[in-house]
Amino acid sequence: MFVLRRVTSEGNEMNDCLGERYHKVMQETQKEEFERALKVLDWKLDGIQAQELYGFIIYWTSDQMIHSPLYRKSMYFIMTESGKTFDNITYK
């Protein structure tokens, strides 16, 4: 079981249960998949959003696919069931 932990620049913490699998799509390394995710969401990025958004975590619930956006000003961690950090996906 994986959890996505987000810590915003204001210090707010949020945790989303990703389940047993997730897909990481990063703008810099997976340009085509990133553009496809934007198209699926029907997002049109303006200049500010385009500068702040650097990827998505995609995961599935019982009835839908969730696209969780990754923004530069926040920190993101994939956590295991036991609470250990599996991956730090904070923008560098």
C-alpha cells in the first residue's frame, strides 16, 4: 500500500492513499505522457500554471482514475504502509 504525502509551502500536510500501484509522470522526462495527461484532464495551462506544474501521480480507486498534480512549491513523498519514505518526488 502506498500513500502520497504532500506538504505545501504554507506547511499544510495532506495524505492520499494510492493503493497498491501508481504511475509517476514527470514533465521533463516523459513529455508525451505529460501532454496526454493534460489532454485527458482537458487542462489548458496558462503561463503561471505551466511554470509551477511539473508532473502527475496517477492512481486508481475502485471506480475512477485520479490525476494528482505535482507543483514546484510543494514537497511530495511516496510513503509505504509502515510510514517509511519510498520515494521523494519533490521538484529539484
